[in-house]
Amino acid sequence: MEFLSGVKPQTTLELKELQDESRMGSRVRVNGAVHSIRDMGEVAFVVLRKRQGILQCVLEEGCPVSVKEIREGQTVEAEGTLEKDERAPYGIEVRVQSIRILSEPSRAMPLPVGKWKLNTSLEAKLNYRNASLRNIRERVKFRIQEGITRGFRDFLYGQGFTEIHTPKIGAKGAEGGSNIFKLDYFHRPAVLAQSPQFYKQMMVGVFDRVFETGPVFRAEKHNTKRHLNEYTSLDFEMGYIESFEDIMAMETGFLQYMLRLLKEEYADELRILNVALPKADQIPMVRFDRAKELVAEKYKRTIRNPFDLEPEEEHLIGTYFKEEYGADFVFVTHYPSKKRPFYAMDDPRDPRFTLSFDLLFGGLEITTGGQRIHDPKMLREKIEARGMSEEGLEQYLAAFEYGMPPHGGLGIGLERLTMMLVGEDNVRETTLFPRDLSRLEP
């Protein structure tokens, strides 16, 4: 009888281990996918793609392995001597003495993934996503995205939050309106979740502080560079708040933590994309109506819609606070009540506005949040005032009747935040497999 006692020790080394000074000059074993080949005649360079980056292997004259046997896309295991070379990626290379081919590709790459930049269209990159993501610069965006999500989780765990996982099929949408994907659920009407909002609020009555990272669905017929029909939302909800500023302060803390994490542990990825991280040491706050006035005054722009921010206004607000205060982020607060969901807490001093906010990063909205109504009577009055039905909301409303503390929360669009951090101008560039008006594959 054989038993497993844990993770098996590996005989091959990864990039971090290979950068250990004590290993220089020693024989090592490595594996990876053949990323690119440069045959210089007497010497050939075979670059292996590994999970942490790329590794240069050198086949010199007299090597028992011929470069003619090596093809892009093969997976191989190589043995050789580890040496320093400042010209090589990460300053190291392996002088190969033997190579074992582990697998062979059955077709050629549709895109030149071994090049530093994929000079091809976004459509081509998305159509051949399983290939384009093998390009170093393409895939590194999603390492940075991992760092954002990791920072979100780690920071909130440290603040006493409990991670939850809520259903994505429900009886009613959290936001209302027509932007809901409807489906047949065993001959009953159902919808795909627009957000985990109702469940987050219900769970505040259980754990006080909760968060989730998961997909949300919006049936909006947008075809812009900033919209998706399925995206990943970083959500949290916290109870026993004194004001909605507590929520903004918590998000500021997350941003600071996440940016430090990226700087310290994702420096190679940031370097590959030449990313300059934004500042979040102090984030200004401005009222919605005041923000519109400031932009109208400075940029000679007429206020056309008093109840919402147009994309151009968001961009100009970002520009204004960058020029005036050197700020990369800005909280826009007190959005009009008519543009916020029924559960948003109205400002007691002026119920035309809510105790809510958006966070703009570089002039693009990446977060929506605010304080929620925690009184069941007030919730029902708001539902009735909007001509809504309580059907499908019974379980949600019951949670408030059992008692709920003052609370609030937010949702952050992960793909948008990644897009802004890495300097892309289309959210599909930072979405693994985008879903929009025209794309359901791959």
C-alpha cells in the first residue's frame, strides 16, 4: 500500500530559485515551453517560457542537441550549467548539455507570441486568445490583475472581513431597470446577478463585515471601450459605520495596501509593462454638483445633464484634480437620488442627493458605493415611491426586520482598475475572455 504525504519535491528549478547566487556555476534542471529561437550558427538561443517569466538557454557548438530539433511551442526539460549574463533576461542563462522533449505542438502559432510586442489588432488577439496570452506582455497584465485581487483579499482579511460566495442566479435584479439577463430556470423566470448587493447586505447582519470577488452581469447594449456584459466585481459591505466616509476610507486603505504589494512583489511585471504606479496617499473628495461646476468653470463646458456624469465630465474631473492637486484618484460624492438604486441612503439634509460616491481613477469611474438604508420602513417607502414591487424581495426585506446595523459598501470593477493601472485604453485588453455585445467565444 502506498500513501501520499504532501506536495512532491520538484527536481526542476523555477526562476526565483535560479536567481540564487549560490547556484551559479552548478548543474541545474529546468523545464518550460519553447517561446522563441535564435539560431546564430555556432550558437543558438532558446528562450523558455515559464510561469514566472522567461529563461534563456544557450546551445553552443558541440552540444549534443541540435537546434534544428527544437521548435516553438514544444515543452521541454533541459539540463545544463547555470551562468550569469547581464544581457539575458533576469541576468542568468543555462548552458545546455541535454534536452528532453516532453510534448510537440501539432500546429503553428497563429500569432508571433515570441515577439516582445504583439503588433496585431485587438480582434485578432481576442479571436486567438489561447495563443495571444502566451505573449509575455499580454499575460503579465493578468499577473498584475492577480496582485490587485490578492491585495483586496489580504487587506480585507486584515480588517476583520469574512469572505463570502453568493449565487449568480436569482429571482430579481439588485439594481432594477432593464439591464438584466433573463433566463428560464426550470420553467420559472430567473435573472443573472447584476451584483451581490442584496446578499452582501443580508450577510452584514451575520458577520458585520463581508467581501466577495466574483462575476456580475449587465445586459447593457453598450459597445464602448469601458463596458463589458460580464465583469469581475470586488465587493465589500461593512456594518456599524458612522458615515459613508468610513467606506471611502476603507477603500483608500485597500488602494494603499494594494499599491505597496504591487511595488514590492510584482516589480518584474510592472517593469515589463513600464508601469508607473499612481499615488493614493491622500484622495480628495468633491460633491457631485460641485464637481460639475468646477469642470464647467475651468474648461468652459455647459452642464447638460444635472443628474449624472457624462464620460467627458468624468475625464475632465480627473484632469482637474490632477492639475490642481496632483491627484490620480478622486471621490465624487452625493450623487442624485434619482440615479441611485432604491437601497441608497438619502442625505438627511437634502434628500435629492444620496450618501453615495464614485471613485474616479484617471478620469474613469472604477468604483460605485455608499451608505445603505438599514431601516425596513424607510426601505419600503423608497420601494413604493419608485413604483416598484416587493415581489422577489421578501427574503431581503426580512433581514432588515430582524435588525440591521448602519452599513454601506462598494463594488470595484477589476478589469477597469487593471486597465487604468497598466495604461491600456480598452477594458477588453485586461479581460481574459471578454463578453460583450458580439463576443461569446472563446
